[in-house]
Amino acid sequence: MQNKTNPRTAAARILQRVIYQGESLSPALKDTDDPLVRDLCYGSLRWHEPLSALLNELLSRQLKKKDKDVECLIRVGLYQIIYQKTPDHAAVAETVNALKGLKKVWAKKLVNAVLRNYLREQEKLQGKIQQQQAAKYAFPQWLINKIKHAWRANWQEILEQSNQRAPMTLRVNLVRLGREQYLNKLAQAGIKATAVDGIETAVMLDQPCNVHELPGFDEGQVSVQDGAAQLATILLDCKDNMTVLDACAAPGGKTGHILESAKNLELIAIDNSEKRLQRIKQNLSRLKLNARVICADARDTEEYAQDVLFDRILLDAPCSATGVIRRHPDIKVLRRKTDIAELQKLQAEMLHALWGKLKPGGVLLYATCSILPEENEKQLEAFVKSYGDAKILAIDGANGAQNLGRQIFPGENGMDGFYFAKLQKRQKK
């Protein structure tokens, strides 16, 4: 019988890959289905800043690059003690024991001493690190500064909500059955859920569960999709027989929803990653829906739409993803301040390229999962100034400057942070 890897050992190795090698958490976790490993990784990254501040206090010197797995194991131990409320003795013993799997038994004394020092001095240490804004709010300082500058009235709430665990929200395929019908199916399966106000397709579970436990999931009756992401298709407002482009379509949640929203759509879904395209194809296969799925850069419109103009274009633009940190806490570690200007440039290039592929009278929906105005309303403000044929359409609940779209904050109505702006191309006179 094969020995199972200690979950703490596995978590330490994954954290090392994310924190010190720059790998995203989702692919780093793809080979594990152990819920404890996932929780240790997500939690240690969610509270990365306070854990880092504590390590600075507890370690007399930085560990060598080759021993950063030991440092990551200490992070796991501290996370268990502080946030999981694991009994002290068990947390220390299990963390020290996990060194065997790392083949770093020489570090037993070090790990034991660091964790026991924390337990002895925790009140003093916590008091000290809470003086640092990054540790207090569990966010990198540069990002706190940006959010504080952008949203002076509610920046603290935005940070607090971004540190919560995200709920599991479903999209009911209304072509197959009504939302109330599906809520009844969930109730019969013993799964508690409620309808999401203002989004006719959305259902929020009281507790997350495995997708294959969801009635009708494998048959395409329901998909997992955040409420804000579901708004994209609702705002796009496709009509039967339209020609539609879903730019930056992976993993395909919005692609499926668009095809569910109207009949006989001619839909092209593009993404620049062949690997991510497979996710779109898998999603469409489960939903028994069809689209032309093409690997292409959205800016190279002649590559995928040489003789085509679209009635509707969804540009779910690459962005800082600062609105979905509660789902992807590794963003706090991986995102850099310098990334924002590069993303702004890419977003502008995509907007300019895709505008040329929109029919007069057609609608382009610009969407990001960002809460930073420079990627959102400021981006749209600059675009509208450049294009006299671009008309901003009103969105219910719009709260941007000059009604330049709608900014949803993390946790608002249970949703992720998202931004939408709806542009119509004026008809030529």
C-alpha cells in the first residue's frame, strides 16, 4: 500500500511553487483532491501578509532559497494555529512531522522552536504586526493604497469582503427547467440554496459541494458560475439568430450562458491558449451546445473573423483580477503594481480592434473582474473620447463616473467584484 503524502508536506511544496516560483494556485493544485491540502494552501495565501509579518519577527535570519519549503511549512503551521484553530500541540507535532516528507528532518528543532515561540508570545506578536497596514488588512500595501485612493468611502469593506470565502453560485439552464424547479430538486437532494435577487438564472448554495452531487449537473441543467459573471450574458441581451463574438472566452462559462440565452446564435468563442480552449469544449459538450471555438489573439480580428461583423461582442478583458481575490488569494502574492499599466494597454488594444468588428447598431459589452478604475471607467472614458460612434448605454445600478458602467464590489449581493460597460455603435446617418 502506497504511503499517502502528509497534507502539510504537500501544501508546503505547493506554496513554495506559488510564492517563490510564481506559479498560479489553480494549476499547482490540479493533482490533489485532498480538501485539507486545498484549505491549507488557500488559507495560507489568503493570510499571506500577516503570516509573512510574523515570520519576519520569528525567524532570526532568512532561510536559503533551497529551504523555502521549510519556511512554507512554518506558514502552514501558523495558519493552522491562528486561523484553523487547530489545537496547539497537534498543530506543532503534525507540522514538525511533515518535515519527513520534505526530507528536511534537520529543521525539526527550528520548526518546533518557531511555532512554540509564537504560542508563547502570540499576544505581543499580534499586537506588533497589527501596526502594519498590510498585515492588518491581509493585502499587499501597494494594492491597499490603490483601493483606498479609488474608493475612499468603502475601501476597508472591500478589503474585508475580499478576505472572505466566496459562496458557490449556480446558473440554472432556463432552456431546460425553471429556477424554482431546480431549487426543488436541490431541496429533494438535501442541498440548501436560495435564489439570487436580480439575476433570474442564479442560485446560491448555503454550503459548497462537489459538482457531481448537484442534480442535473452532468446532464447540463446547471453550471457553476458567480452571479456577477452571469450578469454579463443578461446585459449582452442577445436575440435569436444573432452573430456573436465571445472574446477571451475560456473557461467557457459565459459562452455556455450566451448560447442558452437565445436561439440559433452563430457564436465564435476565442482564446489565445489552446490549453484553456479545451475547457470551453468540455463545458459546451456537457451542455450539448455548439460554437466555433478558435485559438486566436482577440486583437488579430482577421485571423478569426475576416469577413464577419457581429451583432454582439463580449470582451471579458484580461485584467488585474482584483475583484476575485476571495476566490484566488494567490493574486495577492503574484500580482505586481507594474502589471496594471501593461494590462491597461492590452485592454485598450482589444477594445480598439474589436470595435471595428461590431455592426452599426450592435452592442459591445466590456467586462473585467477588476475593482480598479484605471482598468474600468477610466478605460471607457478614454475609449469614448476616441470614437465618436460609441454610445454608452445605461445599465441598471450603474455607479461609475458619468454613468460609465457599473462597478460591483466583492461580496455585493454575494457576488464577485466585477465591472461592466455597454457600448452601442451608432448607425451612420
